[in-house]
Amino acid sequence: MNQQTLKKEYFFEGKGLHTGVYTHMTLKPAAENTGVVFVRTDLGVQIPALAENVSNTARCTLISKGEAFVSTIEHLMSAFTGLGVDNAVVELDNGEVPILDGSAKPYAEAIVPDGLQEQKAERRYFTVPEEIEIKDEKSGSWVKVTPADELSYDITVDFGSRVLGVQTAHWDEHTPYAAEVAPCRTFCFFHEVQYLAAQGLVKGGDVDNAIVVVEHPVDDATLEQMARLFGQPLLKVTPEGYLSNLVLRFPNECGRHKLLDLIGDMRLAGGYLRAHITAYKPGHTINTNTAKAVQKLI
């Protein structure tokens, strides 16, 4: 298979999930063997989307070069991978990719109707010489990369949550990413929201770009406080245990979103892998540590 790039430019704008800063972003076609490169147009700095450039994984994936950084790149990187984009330039005038609706759906809806531009060079597939397993003994999380003929993912997510339960998700190159993975939104637990806000995160979060899981009963005063935080006039908890008038796009949407993140983070290994990737309780830190381990071997 040959490499592919975008057929035209695509423009997105919106606030960042964690910084709340409004950013204008343009996705552009790129030459063969470029990979994905983020460009801070306000600083004149280019940052290749590679695991070696990951410098922070606190609730998102952040890449940097010197003082310049771009955060929350995982949803866009996932979309590029799932849709088959080998080469692209991403121009931003600020430091965080817009969260949009919290999923990769807006990217898929823009790119899929136009298709992709086939290029002359063959796609570079990477095969790990042996199985790699990265573990986090504290959390019990692990990611395993096993040599295979094609790229595929199987994950299990278990937060010990009465609302979510144990969720599994699968994706391979024969599964329609735009329909099965891209629509799945980011999520957090209600009890985390105040803590994250105190850490200076989720400044751009609201019930329109994130699923909020409510594990325990919440009183009206706390709901009013959260409504002010999110800039919403009224919040409630659904019988299923979600904040606001939420309708899930899939019963295992949260599990599928963790799959979406893992696909995006693993792309930072430098390209398309020929591997079967399995994971238990994946997150940005262990995901990108795995991508770094793979990058050293390919």
C-alpha cells in the first residue's frame, strides 16, 4: 500500500479541554515521508509527532520542542491513523488542540467525504522483532505489543465503576474507524472534576465535550457548583449515572474512547505497526511509554 495524505486543507477552531484557550488549527497535506508534524505558527516552531518528543502525559499527551509545546494531540493522531493518513502538517496558533466534541468524529466527518490523496512512496510498516510488554505495577495497567501481519487492538477497561463496569473494545484495519471508534467521547468521573480544576486542568471542559460519570449520590448544592464550573444553567444526574441529559453513542463508549486514545498515542512510535496490541487499563503515560519502547526497536 502506498502512503496517503489529505486531499485539501481543513480548518478547526475551539477551546482546549485543559487550558480553555481558544485555538485556530489547520490540517494540511504533506509530502511523502513527512509523517505528522505540528507547527506552532505563533512561535515558528515545528514539532514532529514522535514518542521521543512526549514531555507530559497528565490527562493528555503533550509533545514539545524547547519551550514550544502542543497538548491533547491524541484524538487527532488517532483520527489520522484510523483514517489512513500517513503525512500531514498541523498548524496551530496556540498550545492545545481544540477539544471540539471530545471525540475524533469532527475530523472523520470532514476528511472521509473527500477521501485521501495517494502518494507514490510505499507506506512504511514497522514490525517489532519480539513481543514488548510495558507494565505499571502500581495501577495494574499493561500494554503488550505482539508481532503480527496486520495492525489490531484489543483493550479492557476496568475502573472498579458501578456505572461503567468492565468494558472491552476492538479495532483493526478492516473495522470502519469513522463509524466505530471516532464518535467516542472523552470522559471523567464526577469526583475527579473538582480536583482537576484545582490542578489548573479542564478549564475548557463542559458536558458538551466530555462524558461525566457519577458514581455516588450528589446533592443539589454540588450540582449547582458544577453547573457554574461548566457554565451550564442546570445539571442533573441521569438514572444510568451520567451528568446532564446524556445519550451514549455506544454502550461501551468510554471503553472505545480509551481505544481511540491508545491508537493515537501508539502512532507516536513513528508510523504504522504490524502488530497486535493488547492493553489492560491503558492511559496516556503507559501508552506513550510503550510507543517509546517500540520506537527504539524499529
